Amino acid sequence: MTKRSYNRTTATDGRTWTLGLLGLGLLLALMIGAPTATQAQGSSAAEIMQQAKDRWQGEDFASSVRLTTAEPGGGETVLDVDFKAKLIEESRETGAFRYKVLARVTAPEDVAGWAVLIWEQEFPTPDDIWLYLPALDSTKKISLENFRNPLFGSEFVFEDVIGREPGLDTHELLREDTLTVGGEERPVWVIRSTPNDPDLAGFAYRITYVDQETLLEVRMELYNDADELIKRYQAEEVVELQGIPTWVRATAENLETGRVTTFEFLDPVYNTGVPDEIFDPENLGQP
């Protein structure tokens, strides 16, 4: 696995700025770290998915994020986001590590300041999500009923932001296989997950490829009732960062709309002492 250092690049200029906060679910679902692989060996599909969800992601994490979306008719939109996460201390005792996550748009100028704040909770308690819109100087908490609604008018929904809880689905281990990630063949478990309540899901089932050595979810495929692939997430680059296997670049392809989003951590770093007060919903209006 590649070891790598990062320098932040500047924002792209001269684009048409129409994109909302896109694809942040992968920042949680695919992003960081894992328990040791020996924990998952011999586990059931449900246990593997739960261990991937509960993985250690450091004391805190910070990075700039670049989201680039190619439209099916041509053209490209770019969104820059400041991303920070911090361990919720209470979860340290249980070993089911949960985090506070803040994602704030920094460019383009006309949407700068948009923010999403997430406090992860241990299932079955729903995660807490707040949205901040600077034009209204308003912070709004999102209810569970709205988790499947579009995020800022995009093709992504609020559940994409937080990642799906394994307890919402029934899991089946289909096979062991290999998958190319960043030019490297990786051993994976291939797991089918079927929603326990189809009315609350945006798919009939999903297929997840879980790296057997890192427990990172390196590919996810969503299918509809007709067994048609409707969305695909693919990790394109995984590196070892400060001793933690970390996803740093991925693509998200919507097979129904034809849009493809590439997103990348530009300058990721762990354990820098991210202050806890920035994760207060009362402070979302502060830059």
C-alpha cells in the first residue's frame, strides 16, 4: 500500500457553479481506517459490515476535499469543501467508534459557507444532522423522514452523507474475490445487503466489496427492483497515512442520470487537535 504526503492544490476557476454538497457519504462510508483484519476473518457478513462501520478513524481528521462532477451532456462543475471529523469521546468506551463530522463549502463564492454537521450515533439511535445556509443565516436540523430527500437539489440524499447503518439491512456473504483498487489487486469479501424496510431505502439491494486486509469498503453497487445497477461507488486510490489505511480518491457514477463525480482528499492529516467547539450546531454560522 502506497505511503504518501500531500500538498493542497488551488481551486479551479472559470467553471459554471451549480453543484450542491455532493458525495459526502463516501467520505464516511469509504474513507478511513479499519480494525485489524484478523477481527473479520471467520466473521459473518453482518459482523464484517458492522466492524467496517465501527472502525477506528483516529482522534480527529482534517482535509480539503475537491468534488468534480461531469455532466452527461458535457460540462463540469467543481465544489471545494473543508472537511473535519473528531471522535465522540463516549464511543471510545464501547469500541463502536462514532464521530462528529463537519463539511463546509469554501468555493465557489456563491455557495461558500454551506455546511453540514453530523453527530454519529450508535444504532438504532438516528444520527443527528444539521444544515446551515448562509443566505438565510439559518441552521436546520434534518428529521429522519427527510434522510432520503435530495441534498441541496443534487442526486445525492442525506443518507449518503452519513453512510448507511448495517442494522438497517440483512447481509449475505456472496463470495470471496479480488478487486483492482488503484492498480493493485486487493482481496475482498463481496456482500449483498437487503433493506429490512424497502420503503425507507433508495435501492432494492446493494453489493459491497470489503477489503479483507483493511476493512475499507472499496466498491458499492446499488440495484433497483429490476436488478438494474443504478449507482456505483469505486475507491480509486487507497494509501497508508500516518499508519492508517485511508481512501483518498473515488468516483461515484449515477447510471440513471449519467453524472459521474470524482472526489479527492487534497491534504488529509490525522490527530492535529481539531477543536471540539466547531462541531456545535450553534457555531455553524461562524467561518
